Amino acid sequence: MDKSISTLTESVADIHDGAVLMIGGFGGSGSPIELIHTLIDRFRETGSPKDVTVINNNAGNGFVGIAAMIKAGMVKKMICSFPRSSNAEAFNEKFLADEIELELVPQGTLAERIRAAGAGIPAFYTPTSFGTELAIGKPTEEFDGKHYVQERWLKADFAIVKGQLGDKHGNLTYRLAGRNFNPLMCMAADVTIAQVSDLVEAGGIDPEQVITPGIFVDHVVEVKSPQQEEILVRTGAVH
Amino acid sequence: MTYTKLTNAQIAWRAAQDIEDGAYVNLGIGFPEMVAKFQPEGREAVFHTENGVLGFGQAPAEGSEDWDLINAGKKAITLKPGASFFHHADSFAMVRGGHLDVAILGAYQIAQNGDLANWRVGSKGVPAVGGAMDLVHGAKRVAVITDHVTKDGKPKLVETCTFPLTGVGCVTRVYTSLAVVDIEGGKFVLREKLSDISMDELQALTGATLHTDGPVADLSVPEL
């Protein structure tokens, strides 16, 4: 068993046109910036992958990461809860020009839809959004006198996530609040690709410290000293 | 009569007085975050942020931020002893599952039946909802802190919200720049008001009937 891949380029080579792609992170925290940029580089060189649907809490910030994907023109649709940031110019321009679709999902519903997909649960009921415009067209039900909205699972073809430690079995840990959506997305995609700051042999992570068990992860690629998206945004970096 | 409305800091101070020792609390992004500054002596609340942290403290000194350690507003935070990390599904299980004691949010409008509108004012621009629609469900107490009226003087406490709803019948108490108002049985019930504002003046600034079911206390807040 060895899920490690030696280069970033190889790790994202299978992501195809029209793919539904989950990208871990919340704002810049836990954002797999090197995997995203490798994918953008491939698009610029080959025109693929295009028409990608991206699932993330946000819709990018500044001119790096998801914002750079959008700016490059490879994103057809965003599924997110909060497409607003300190500099959301890339998304705003495309959205207001009708050049990108948006499915707006409440944050907790987004997380639970992803978790449900990973857990094999096609739909669930939540009180969130009942009576609001985000519940229009969705079935509702009353349980014990309270109203709930039916929400469906959210699956993806690929997930790209950022871990701290990873081993060759795909077991992962995360750094600080960089955990956020990453463990859920690992579960919900057909193929999960993790970049980790340190790749170790099986046994190199204390089993009690494993956050994402390797069964949810397909490929691990080591990126020593990864860049931090928020710092890139604040220093005006452009990819 | 002339009166001086409370500052935002004073509204936040008043809301903080109702947070008990040991409470688990979520503060909305922006103005509600100020409530954390005014915890009464001897009480310790544990603050929750949607992106997966319990037990965070103040912002770090400028230059010592770690941008993997942020709150839901994407601001850098620090941890207090006893803090924990968790993923987003667990974070919102805490929210919807009834585990939070208090959620405090801002508002565009609050209706007398407890409906809240706080996520967008119309259909133009880029919509963004974040965790607001989740937060209004599940916390044992959902409170709002807000100016009593809008910037152009229109009531924020109304019979029916005209802006898009965040949640239905979810708010139980409103702390404003003029008063403390509970929502009970589909009515606004006045609990406290500034001593210098008359009932008639307060009612004139409120878009639905203010009821009373006993004495109305003075809303008394220190200079901050």
C-alpha cells in the first residue's frame, strides 16, 4: 500500500473537463493552494480541465487559489455559502456578467450535505432555511411540531484537500483551524487528493492522532512548507 | 425629553450581562463580536466559531497572526486553555443540535413573531448567507443586538419583515440602543428602556406594538 505521488502535476492529472471538484479550506485556512495552482497551470497550458464545478465555503479571495481559477475562466459553477471576501473581484465580475453559476447553500447545510454524501445518506432534514428563499422548491416536513427542510447529499468527482501530516496509507492530520471542510470532503468525493506538509511512512502518525482515516484518501502528495493563501492575498500575489 | 441612545459598545455590554458562567456562545461576525469584551468579572463563557474552534480568545498582536488560526469572520484569533478544534459538520452539529447556550446576531429587521432578517436587503448584487440561517436554529437563546432604528430612522422592530428572512420565529430577545425587548407569544414585550425616553417616544420608533406585562426596568449601562 502506497498512496503517495511524487509530483503535484501527476496528482491532479485525472481531473477532467466538467468535473465536480471539492476544494478544502475556509478562506485561506486549510486551503490546498499548491494543488489549485497546479490545476490552473494545466488549464493554461492545455485548456483542460474546463467547465469545472467548485464546491468550497467561499468563492476565492484576491488573485490566487479559487479566485485565480475563476479569473482563468475554468469554473462553470460555484457551490458555496459565502462568495464574499476582502477582495472578491474575480467572482463578482463573472457573476454580475452572468458568466458563472452560483448555488448558495447555508454553511451548516453545505457541511452536512457533504458529510451525508460521504456517509451514504441521500437526504436529510434540517431546520436551517425553513421559511426562507433558500428553501423554495424543497420538500418540508414537520417532526414533533417543528418544521424542517429536506436537503440532498452533495457528491464530487474529486476532492483536493490540505493536511499537515500524511502517511502512505492516506491517514491525515490537519493544522489548527485548517481542518474545517477538509475531512468531510475527503469522504464525499470519488477520488481524494491530499497535499501534506510532511509525508511519512505508515506508522509515522500515532493512530490516536489520525483525523481522516486513509480509507477516505486516494492520493497523497508532499508539499514541504506550503504557501498560506491569506498571506498571498495580503501581499497582493497573483497566480 | 431628550435622551442619548446607547453606543454599540454599551449595547454589547448589556447583552454580555445575560451570559452565564460556563455558557457556550456564538457571536455573529462584526458588531456582535464586541460582546466578548464585556464578560462580567468571575464569569467565563466559551466562544464557538463556525469554522471549527471552541474556546478562542482575543486577536493576536499585529505581526504574530497565524492565518491557519482564524474565526468565521476570517480574522486571526488566539486560543484559550481548554480550546478544541473540530470539522465543519461537528461545528454545525453543535449549532443545530441544541448544544450552544446563546447565539447573538445582528439584524436588519426583527418581527414581533421572532422572524429575523439579517442576510440581504434585496435581490441585487452577490448573495452570501454563511452560517446565519443555521445559527438561528438550535441555540437555546437566540438574541439580537442592534440599533433601535435604521440609519435613516426607520424602525427595525417591525410587525412583519420586508427583507428576505434568515429564520422564522427564532429570536427571543432584542438588545437595542434604547431598550431590551423580549419576544413572547408573537408579541414584543418591553423589559427595559432608557430612563430618559418616554413610552410614547419609544413606541413611535418601533414598528409594532410594545406590550408590557409588569414594571419596565431602567436600561442602565455604564459609560464605556
